[in-house]
Amino acid sequence: MTPLLTLSVLDALRAAAAAGAASAECSLDLQRSTCRVDLDAAGFWHGGQHYPWPAVCKDRTVYQWIDGAFEPVSRFSGSLIKLVPTDWGPPTFEIDGIKMLPTAQVSPYADAARKVGLIQPRGKTVLDTCGGLGYFAAHCVAGGAARVLSYEKNDSVIWLRGLNPWSPRLDAVLSLTHGDISRLVAKLPDASVDAILHDPPRFGIAGELYSQTFYDHLARVIRRKGRLFHYTGTPNKLTSGRDVPNEVSKRLRVAGFTPELNGDGVLAVLR
């Protein structure tokens, strides 16, 4: 994999070079690992290749080496989608400036681990409705899931996932379907999964993923006593005018689940 560069890494390398260091330790894969690079006045050497200091390197941006230059890991196809570094290492991503994963007080990777723990994945077939960067899926695999069926609608998010060192690779346990789960859920067999992780975009962007029809399908495809964790976020009722967690809980109850609020989401068990 080619180097991924952030402003903090670049600043550290430039400072080391300016201080006369011939080499420095750094991470070129968003803190997944560390390596030693050789330094000179014009840039750094890694893996037998010389990489010149980029002319522009902005904060909150990840850069990849492509066509002889460091370019932002971003793509515009109706919306601007970009990989965004965090202080924790594992990145988040944004769609038109809207952050898709919590990062303020916890690593998005660690946050995913806690939520996956709620559905107890060991030995289970897990439906991961909105795969994103794959952090839920990664922890399901690490937690001993028998199968993880992940879906992602946005091809640009799948592209980000392929560049992100923290995203899991597909194998016999983990599959990734490029498609809209709000439509494809109707094709899943009854009682075919043991647990569900549902991490949709916010209600205003993807209201269909909060609908009674969709929840009825989730109740159909999960086995009795199966666990579902539904991320809702914690929107301020006074400013948003909506109580999304309780709206979700009511619809899940109608679908046949017993829900309870849990952190920034709803944990539910099919009755």
C-alpha cells in the first residue's frame, strides 16, 4: 500500500529534517503501524522510493500518493466524500462535510467495538446494514462471528474502504454487497440472521432506513431472541424538533422487538 500522509505526520517529518535528522519514525498508514523513513531536504524515502514534500497539506485531510503527487483521499460524485484523520488513528469519513462516525471523545474503532459487543457476535450470522468503513464488520469477525453480511449503497464509500488500513478485508466470513439495503432486505430469507447492526445516515438523509416497513423486514429476517443495535445519534430534541431515539423505539416495538435506549442508539431483542 502506498503511503497515506496527514498534516501531523508531515509536520513531524519536516521538523526532524530541519533539525538535521537523517531518518525518523512515523506512521504512513494512519497509526496502524510505524516505520522508519530516510529524510533529505526535498522529502523522504520509503520502500526504495522518494516522496517529495507536498506543496499543499491541509488539516483534516488524508493524502495518498497517486500519479507522482500526494492527492486528497476524496471523491465527488453528487456529494463530496472524504477520509478524515482522527487523533485516535482510525479515520472517520465525511459526506458533504457531515461527519459519519463519532470521534470527539472516543476512537470510531473503539466505539464500534462497544456496539458490536452488545449483539454478542460469536458464532452468529450478522447482518450489517450500512457497512461504511467496515468497523462494525471488523469487530464482528474479531469477535468470532460465523458470517457477516455487510451492505453499502455508496460506491465512493466502498472506494474509501479499500484505501483505509483500518477497514477489514473480505474473506469467507465477511461479504460486502454493493447495494441499497432498504430495497435488498426484501430479498433476504425469513429468520436467516441471528443479529443485526444498523448504522444508517441521519434521518434527514435516509428516512427510508427508519421506516416501519424497513423495521418490519428486520423483524422478519432475524431469528427469535435475536439482538439488534440501531445507531440513532443523540440529536437535541429542542433544536431538531424530533426525538429520533424514541421514535425508533416505538416503530421497533410495533415490528415485534423489545427496545431500550443504549448510549447513542437503541438495543432491541425480537420477542
